[in-house]
Amino acid sequence: MELYYKTISELEELLDSGEISAVELAKAFIDRKNAVDGKVGAFLSSDEGGLLAAAAESDARRARGQKRGALEGIPVGLKDVLAVRGQKLTCASKILENYVSPYTASSLEKLESRGGLFWGRLNMDEFAMGSSCENSAFKLTRNPWDLSRIPGGSSGGAAAAVAAGECAASLGSDTGGSIRQPASLCGVVGMKPTYGLVSRYGLAAFASSLDQIGPFARCVRDAAILLEAVAGHDPRDSTSVKTDIPDYAANLSLEAFKGKKIGLPKEYFSAGIDPEVRGIVEKAVSDCRALGAEVEEISLPHTDLAIPVYYIIATAEASSNLARYDGVRYTRRSPSTTDVIDMYFKSRAEGFGEEVKRRIILGSYVLSSGYYDAYYLRAQKVRTLIRRDFEDAFGRVDVIMTPTSPTTAFKIGEKTSDPLAMYLSDICTINVNLAGLPGISVPCGFSSEGLPVGLQMIGKAFDEQNLLSFAASYEAARGFDSREPNL
Ligand code: GLN
């Protein structure tokens, strides 16, 4: 098998035994990127010289017996929403086209402290708003499994790069499904941790009460390695939680289902879910049952309120977070302005794309006096009801399973003119962010058109270890062939 399709654990064995060097590995990913990214379009930028220099340092550390950790020498891509000192951070927006970060995100510092190597900035929907990656101001990313289709979003580049073998793993952000949904559509593992587990320091904010950073990887163990690296308290993010981080990968159990209960929320298996996707996910659940679990139908009665609640809370927070991009600091300034007000208006009008403007307008509206109580406050109350649905369910079951996405990857352009249809792409993932819970998408089969389908597993808050063990147990036992995209 090609080096670029190997898992992190397999690569570490090859590096440890001296069969390959980190420089050779870096070259393999550089060559792969140069061979396929013209078709896939996952990268916004990459620094080959920087990667090779970092790989040479990694080789030197290993030779001195100073291996830093489980990611020593492994190239990892970053969604263009994470800060790297001295590098552009554009959020795929024209307004930040020339912005250079003065500091590095905690999550990258932590990856590097385990030996991980930064390898390129990956495309996304502008400011992480979208479900198809088509809202990027800079380029189109295509699904490696079918280049006429979207990779999912908003972290489409981060999912496609892993699926296409252009990096060993990547980090994305998930506000309403932006890691899990593209992972599902690109046939890789993607995980959103519990809110507060991973520091958001250095993550450009979209909706701060929902945003979490998480990994894309080729297998569950690799996701566990990345999560262990980035998780943990950070004094620079006051919402990051003080909790012990276990060695998730070392503690993975492949017999996690024995005597455990799986909850299947009936609301997620009803109309609106493509029948073929539903069938494949139901088969995956029955495979989990065969591993010793009991399956129980449950109800999460406020599920249908998730989309309206999310699009009130997320847009409200976005309108406030994005107010800082005003043509004065950070951003591109419109060249032809008459006074300061005109400068604000023109810089924002020229810099933001359609979807971002739509959300700023919606968010400002729901926060405006007179509407605050009617929309924003009410949405917060319903959010509490959604969280309680999950708390009640977890009184009875150990893990909840659903499809990750209601459909497989759709065609480029199919939903761009219909924002509501696009918003429904996250119908299975948004609730998990509203409740702050961890969720993981694991590949569970292929549609008749050869497109990947993902199974979403939702866990209890801060119970990542068990969630990863459930996912790894399923992955180890699942029956379908593990094909690779034909690029
Ligand atoms: N697709 C959802 C949205 O457009 C979720 C995005 C995300 O998780 N960043 O807001």
C-alpha cells in the first residue's frame, strides 16, 4: 500500500524501525499533493520547504532518541481557520485575504509538542459557514470519490485532503457538523469533541458557544492520537475545561459493545433521510448489536427544533464575532471611501461573501431590541430542552447512533441557490453542538453510486474514551471493503 494511505500508527512503525525517514514521508505527501490536488483542490496554501525542514528536524530528534510523541514526523493539515504565526489566516474570505497571524493556535502548538508537522492550509466555507465548501472565496474543493460532487463542509478541504492521501490527518472545526458531515461524505473518520475539551485559542470564531476543534483521520485510532494531543486545559481559553486527558489510543477497547445499550433516536431515521443511507446505517447498527450490544429505540423529542434554534444562536454569535472585521484592523480596506462610516460599509460589503452577509443580517436582527426576547432568548430556552433530551436519553443508553448526513455527497451547484436545502445537510449533527456533546463519524459503507456513508455515534459529555472505543470496535468488525478513491 502507498505510504500516503497508511495510518499514523503504521507510519510510526516504519519511522521507528528506520525503514523510512520523516523527510521521505514528507516527500511522499508533497508528491501526492502535487499529483492530485489539481483535481481535488483541498489546499489553499502549502510550504514544501517548511515541511521538509521540519521533517529533517524530526529525523534528527529521532536519531538523538528524543522522539517527542505519537505524531513524530507526521504531516498534519489545518483548516484555514487556525492561526499559525507568520502565516496567512484567511478563513477562505476575501476580507482576510492578506491577514497574517501574529501567534499560533494552541492546538497546533500541542500537535507539534507530540512531533506533528504542520503541512498546509486547507479550504473551507467562508468563516466556516456552509455544508459543501462552495462558499470559499478562493477555490472549489471536489470530493475525491467523485470529482463532480462536493466534499461537504465547512471543513471540506480538511476532509478531502485526508481522503485523497494528501496528508496523514488534519484538524478542522465543527460548529454544527463541519467536521462530521464532510468526514462522512469523504469516507474518513471525523470527530467533534465535547465543548470545552479542546482549547479554541487561535481558532477564528464563528459561533463561540458551539465551535470546537477536532481531528480528521484515516481510522479511529489515529483520531484518538490526534485528540489526545490537542485536548486539555489551556489558560488562554476560559471555556477550556480542567479535566484529565487519558491516553485515548492506548486505552481503546475493541470489545466496547459487550453489555452496552445503543439508543436509536426515531427522529433521525424518519422522512428526510435518504432511504439508501438509512439502510446502510441500520446495517451498521445491527453489526454493533452483533458485537454484544442491546439496541433500544429512543426519542429526542425536540430534534425538529434544532435547525431553527441553531440558525438563531449561530447567526447571533457570528454577527457579533464578525463585527471586528471592519476595514480598520485585520482586514482589507476598501480603496475608495469618503469617510469612516463609508469605509466600514464598503470594506464589509466588498470583503464578505453572500452567505456571510446573510448570516450577519439574520444575527443582527435576532439580537435587535424588540426581537431579542422573541427569538434569541427563546432559542436559548429551546436549546436547554434539546440538551435535556440527551441527558434523559443517556440515563438509559450508553451511546446514540444516527446517520451523520441525510444524504451522500451531492453534485456541485445542486444546492447553492437554495440556502434552506443546504442548511438541512446538518440536520443530524447540529443537535450535538447545541447540547455540547462529543460525536464521531465513522465510515460504514458505500451507496450504489460508490459514495461513502458515515455512521454518527454520540457520547456522553467528556466520555470521549468510551465513544472512541465504540467507534474502534465497530471499525474493527465492520464488513465492507476498505477501498480508496480512484484519483
Ligand atoms: N453547515 C453549518 C453551517 O453552515 C455548520 C457549519 C459548521 O459546523 N462550521 O453553519
